[in-house]
Amino acid sequence: MVIKLFNLSRLIRYAISLICLVLVLGTNVPALAQTQSSSITPYLNRAIERITEFTLDNGMKFIIKENHDAPVVSFVTYADVGGTDEPDGKTGVAHFLEHLAFKGTTKIGTNNYQEEQEILSRLDKVSMELKAAKKAGNEEEIKKLTATFEKIQAEASSYVQQNAFGRIVETAGGVNINAQTSPDATLYFYSFPSNKLELWMSLESERFLDPVFREFYKEQNIILEERRLRTENNPIGKMVEAFLGTAFTEHPYKRPTIGYNEDIRNLTRQDIRDFFDIYYGPNNLTVSIVGDVNPEKVKQLAQIYFGRYGKKLEPPKVTKVEPKQRETREVTLELASQPWYLEGYHIPAISHPDNAIYQVISTLLSSGRTSRLYKSLVEEKQVALGAQGFNGFPSDKYPNLMLFYAQTSPQASIEEVDQALSLEIERLKTEPVSEKELQRVKNQLRAGLLRSLDSNLGMGKALVEYEVKTGSWRNLFEQVQAIESVTAADIQRVAKATFVPENLTIGRILPNS
């Protein structure tokens, strides 16, 4: 997965959840910035009218949104499993599985699975022996087993048809084939011409019915390199990991989705298989299909292909609850970096009734050059080169953080950034937001929502995320009304309850000497 990082917001999101964009996808629609709620409502009503849903007997759910503007269709498979679901000591297994889900099946990606299977078993055996030799410090045995391992791995590679799954998709006109793992979920998505609906059904059902986790050890090295680049050799990546480990003491949001180095190294192919068997049952998968499709045809094909999945037990749910924070927490790192300042406040999950208020506050403070933080810290006081933030950090299925961050300007100190940020947050508690500024923020949020719904893929991701996280895809559309209903008094009420010292975590990156 190739990801370009244009700013700290994207870097932070990648470093923690390996996601560049969360929900807001699609083409740029600047004209929507002044769209009023009354004109949006008919559009949303029409969108809802063309959405249907059904659930197979095995528990697998499908959401279909018809859009016949062009003969294309986008598919999103949402596995309700992410970094928060991983066992202690096996962090990174959800992301690792995402990588291996592209490696094919017993029929796709191999030229002789019967022989390949035997080689893969031998490779796993030698890998375990090599780990034992390294633990014992037996250099002679390490050298011998390393040579054997490399020989068997080369033999295993001779059976692999590289990128076979992707080539089938691309040859049939498919585009945007990719996946992403977050603390909350794992998504697989791509788009096809609409006459390839049955091909998608066949490919996607086979992928999770008959997976072969081949090239495990090659992907292990790739993931370790990802971690090295994004975390261990990156000041922001290091801070994000330390910051979350400080802000959360119990909830698994404290752990990096990519996994800890030692955990990644110790994962086995059997660990991947065990995790898959628990969390990739049909009752834990939800699919959204958006585009030029006939819902009845979708249901018919889904019964044929995904109806083959046997029922499974409900996977275990996250039960750890983060205790209420009682005092300010701080973490400071001295690194080869410019100074950075971060603040995080605990906030409720996406399903909370105040979610729209938190969205408005986040946008008001830190969305773009018209936001309060940018105008104050960057333009007026010039204490920061950039100042932004967002809620839903590192994700939002469970109670999470509203995060603010700023890079200190050369002529200012990190203490000045702290003071300037604190003043802007305090203003929310003491000064009612003007109606003009509040309306501007609501316009921004509506435009962002419409952008997410403007593309088939964006719509598909939004529908399935709201379905799983809030209990119904309809809440996506109700969010528009919730945002419109936010008042200046709501903002003050939530700000007074949230932005208090005992709910605060501070992070500082200081240049090392």
C-alpha cells in the first residue's frame, strides 16, 4: 500500500492506524461550501430511498446503494476487527493479516498448491527452530538453519504467482484495489465495471473462504521496515506511540496498530490463521456495494457465493474500559527534530449524542486557514508554523481523544505555543461562538459530508462504517441534522466539561542537544 504523507495530520493518522484519510473521500466540490441544510435534505432523502439491505442466514450483512450515473460499482468489505481486538503480545496481527489477504487462495496465486503446502510447512518448522537457536545463542546452529531457511524460502517462492489476485482485478478493469487497518476495523475495497459484479462476488468470497497466507516471512520483513520508517526513525511516529501509551492506561487504543517490533517478529503463520478463524466469520463481515447494480441480482449472487460461508461463534468483544483520567499527564521526548507540542483530551465514542458537537468544536478550532488555531497561532502570534487537530484519535468506535498539535516557529518557544493554544481553548468555555462563525463551520462540515458521499467508494466506506460503529447506516444521514442543531450553548457546555486539566495529556518533542 503506497501512501503519500503531505502533512502532520496524515502522518499522525498513518503512524497510529495506517490510514491517510478517514471517511472524507471523493472529488473536490468547493461550491458546496455555502450549501444550506434545506437544500441538502432532498439530496439525502433521495440517497436513502435508493439504499437497500439484507442479511444472509450466516449473519453476513450487505448494504446496496444504487447509482446509475455511470456503469461502475465500488465494493467495500468491512471486517469488524482491528488493532484493539489483538491479544496481548500479538500486536500487529490484524494489519499483518490485511497484507496476507492479497496473497491468494489454494487456486489463486500458486502453480501447484499441493506441493507448495508441504514446502510452507517445512518453512514454518525451520523458522521455529531458527528462533530457538537465536534464543539459545547457538551461532553455529543459527548459521546452518539460516542457510536452510533461505533455501526453502526460495523453493516456496517458485510456486508463487506474484500479485495474482490484483492482476485478475486489473485485467478485468478493476481499479483502486487496496485495504486499510485501523484500531477498529479492517477494510478491503476496489471498483469494477458494473458488468463484473459476479467476478467480484467470486473473488472476494474465495479470498476469505479459502485463504493461503503465503509469503509470510517476506511480508514480516516489509512490515518491520514500515514500522522502522514510520515510527522508529520518525520523531512524530515515536511521539504518537508514546503519547497514546500515556493518554490511555487500560484501553487497547494505547497500542500501535502496526504492532510493537518484538510482537511482529514473534508472530507466526499459525497466529494469523487463528486470528482469521476467530474474527473473519460471516457474522463479523459487512459489505457495502455502491454503483450501477440491481439489488435483487446482488442478493441472488450473494446467496450463491457468500452463502457458502458456515456460521461461526460471535468473536470476543473489547471489554477493557479506560478509567476516568484524574490528573494531567505528560510525555516529553528529546529527538532530532524541530519542537512540537501536542494536547489530547478524552471524548466519547462516535455513537455518543454529543458527537456532532465535538465535530463542530474540532472544525472550529483547527480546520484550515480560517480556523481559530491557524489564525491565532500561525498568522497573528506567529508562534507556530502550523497548528491543527482532529477528534476521533486514534479511532472512534470507543471513547477516544480530541488531539491538537503545533510545530513551534523558530522565533518562539514551546511554552508560548502551549499558552497560545490554551487561550483559544479557554475562549470556547468563556465566549459564546458567534452565529456567523458557527454557520461557517456547519457549512464546512456539510461540504465535507457531501464530498464523502460524492464518490461511490466514499459512500460505500461511510455507509458501512456508520452501520457497524453506530448500529445503522441511517445515522450517517442523520448526522447532517445533528450538526445543524448544534448551538453556541452546546459548544460551551461540552467545552467546559472536556477541556479541563484532569482530562489533559500533553506531549512535547524537544530537540536533542
